[in-house]
Amino acid sequence: MHSPGHCAQYCTYTMMENDSKKIVALETLDKRETGRKSTNLEKASFQRALEDVKQSNQVTEVVTDWGIDESTSNLEIFNNHILMYATKRISYSPPVYRARNVLVALDYNHCVDLPTATKKDGSIRYQRTFSKKSGRWTTVERKQNKTYAHIDELFERALKMRLESNRGMHHPVELSATDPRRISKTIAPKSPPPTAELVSQEKKSRFK
């Protein structure tokens, strides 16, 4: 589970298959979908992710990151990837935030099976990693340098969809049926007044 920020607007919940270490489900929720209560995001995200996995897989056991005794380095690596693709310094709309998280999962899954890096003598290369959960340093096998072959495939698919589309480039953007902005335009507890009205009120209060 990854929540960008203390008072989180979004929650990214991922499910990783234990043997392959690949991401098999990814859900992103906006706190408008949980009554603006960020504390409810993790539970709601978990339920959605689990239902998604059950549709195409036989689930025998579910273990959260807090219930894992062994190193959670793979989960921490994935969460660090999220910070690379969706930095906390930028505000994203819900579909953009989800798209960036999906790119993280594609990147991670593409590289998780990379061969282990070795030294000239054939011995395995290791690197240090710090676990926030256990508060201690551990070592993991270092992978060979990443490749980005999946990016070319994404570009090809995007271009093909654009060429085969009967819809022009310039058209009004419609919110999807599940877009949380249909619930409310902002995450604030009350709807904002027009900007001109706020400016007028501030000018009046300034000269009182």
C-alpha cells in the first residue's frame, strides 16, 4: 500500500504474487470515494484489489506487508518506483495518477525477471537495502541493468489506437463513469465559490 502524503488524497494498493514477485493487481482510490476519509482508503483499496485478483486467479492466502516476517525489499522497491513516476510535489488528476501507477507496474514487472548481475569471477553481486519495517539493513541480489523494451510496444499500441480511432483529436473531454470528480470537483469538504466572488470578498475585507 502506498499513500502519497500524510493527508492522502490518493491511495495506491498493489498485490504481489509471492513466488514470481510480480504485481497482479493495482488499485488507485481518491478519498472522495470514501467519504473524504483518507483513513478508509486502504481497506477500500484492498477489497477492490482482492476482487480483481479473484476474477482471474485462485487465491489461497493473502498476507499484508505488515504480516510478512521476511524482507519486504520488493515491495519497497515498487513503492520507490511510484515516487519516481508520481512525485508528491505535483498534483495529478485521478486518471493521470492512475495512468502513472499503471506505468510503474509495467516497468516493475518487465524488470523483475532480469538476470542477476555477476562479478568478473562469476560471483553474485549484492547491494544493501534498508527496511523501514524492520529498521535494519539487509542485502539483496543486484539485477543487471534495466531495459525499456516495453516502452516501444506501448508507443506502437498508442499510435495504432490513434490511427484506428474515428474520433478527432479535438473534442470535449468526458469524465469516466468512475471518475471521483463526478462526486465532487475538489477534495475540500465544501464546494468552492466562483473565483471572482472570492477576489471581491478579499478586496472588501482588505479595505475595512
